[in-house]
Amino acid sequence: QVQLVQSGTEVVKPGASVKVSCRTSGFTFIHYAVHWLRQAPGQRLDWMGWINSGNGDTKYSQDFQGRVTLSRDTSATTAFMEVSGLTSEDTAVYYCARVTDGYIDSWGQGTLVVVSS
Amino acid sequence: SYALTQPPSLSVAPGKTARISCGGDNVRTKTVHWYKQRPGQTPVLVMYYGTDRPSGIPERFSGSNSGNTATLTISGVEAGDEADYYCQVWDDITDHVVFGGGTKLTVL
């Protein structure tokens, strides 16, 4: 079955960067886009961007443009999301997700990123 | 950029009907999807293509879309329906996913 398995909790210092992985299985990776979202504690879902797993093209939300980099490793069927210049406001659960025909049909389990000195 | 607006909260007694709205400019021209999220859990798709229910979602859940408002309707509300609900569309001008701000459904 379709699975997206994310890397574990990260605790990072302000100003640092973090890279989260999303290992996929159960479907043909290069035929789908992987999207990234985040949810700060008690807050709404925020869409961050997506990567075309086939050709590597990316699209970013204006809210994250310039601070987020999406990449993928097709041989490992894994997508990555890196955020730089972290502040306490970036403390959140980060999700990867597979989108089919405009809706999310599969989610990763989420990765908690805590930004703290 | 395109935006979706949801009421922050809605309270409904058990057995009654909950109608969760999702407003957007001419949203009727877009395909709206809905997700349910309980505290500490990953969101779950409850409605796609506006009116289609994924397997496992009860018939009590239905969707509609007209004018500037899409609606998720939950009939015979149960305690297990208490959650945050998000609407979502694909903005084909920007190729971005757009979420509403979410509605917290409380079952009284």
C-alpha cells in the first residue's frame, strides 16, 4: 500500500537549518508530486510547496519562498524538505503528502521540528 | 492569490446537522476537497471532488458547492465527528494548493 515515512523529531537552534526526509513506497514515485505542509501548535495547516518527483520542478508558497528547498532522490524514492534561518515561529509539525488530481490522498506521519536555544 | 474562508468554530448538538462553510471567489468553479483532523492526528480526507466520499467515510457526510460557498454537511452528528475540518482547492493559475483556515466542530 501507499506509504510515506518521515524522519524523526528534530530539535534545532535558532538560525540553523533542518532537512526532513519523506521515504515513499507502494507507488511509482516519479509519477507523482510530493507536497509539503506544516502545522504550528494549535494552528491551521499551511501549504509550503511541491516537487515534481519526475523532473524535479518545484513550486513554493510565497510565505516560504527563499527559505525552503525541496529536493528528491529518485533512486531512493525519497523527497526532502530543507528550511533555513529557523526561528521559534518555525516550531511545527511538518508533513509530506502525495497529491492525486488536486487532493491529498496520502500523508506522512509528520515530523516535529522544535526550534529552541 | 486565491483564498478560502471558513468560520473558526461551530457547535452542534448530537443527532443534529452540521454545515461547515468554505467561502471563496466563485468557488463553484473549483473542485473542493475536505479533511478532518483530530488533535494530535494526521488529517484524513472525508470528501473529494466536492461530493465523493472515500471508502470508510459514512453517508452522513455530504458536500455541495454553489456560488461563492462550498459546504460540508454532516448529518446526525456524533461525538466522533468532533474535530477540525479544512477545505482545500487547487489553484490552477499558480499551481498551488490552497487551504481554508479550518473550522473547529464541537459536539455539545
